[in-house]
Amino acid sequence: YNSLWYFRNGEVTEVPADKQPIGKTDKPEPFNTHNLNLQKGYALYLFTDGYADQFGGPKGKKFKYKQMQELLLENASKPMDEQKKILEDALNEWKGSLEQVDDVLVIGIRV
């Protein structure tokens, strides 16, 4: 259950996710609706847990959400195609020779 993150002017805002699966569930609950006042230049990101959960680095630990958020914050003002390359390169460098542990999906949208 990953939040939506959006960035503008060096700040990040987190829109919390609902704690329920999108697919089949025995106890379906309605999803919350969030209204956002987005302005030109905002960068929004949705993602699976695969990026943050990838093992690697010098100690073979998880990348983690904090490090992922810092990476996005550093690069949020850059063009999306450049960010894609930065994210791919950072993940590949982090995992090194270790196998990818999960699906990895990051969706970035510029307003």
C-alpha cells in the first residue's frame, strides 16, 4: 500500500494509500477520494514496493522508501525521460550482481 508522492519547489507531499488490495478481497471497503490542488510544475509519483524493497548496496540491505524519496526529490525538476534513466541507473547500481527481488514500477507524471 504505497502512497502518492508529489513534489514541487524542493518539497514533498504524501497522500496516504488505503490499506486494502486493488484486486479481489473478501471484505471490500470503499476507497477514499483525495482532491488535490495541483499546479503547473508538480511532479507526481506512484510506485510498487519493488524499488524500495530491492536488496543491494555495500551491505546487501533494502533500498528503502526514504532513500527512494530522496532520489526523487533530488531529480523531480528534471525532465521525466532523464528521471527514468536516473532511476534505472540508481537501481542497477544498488542491486549490483544481486537478483531483482520483485516487480519494479514507478510512474511519474508532470503537471
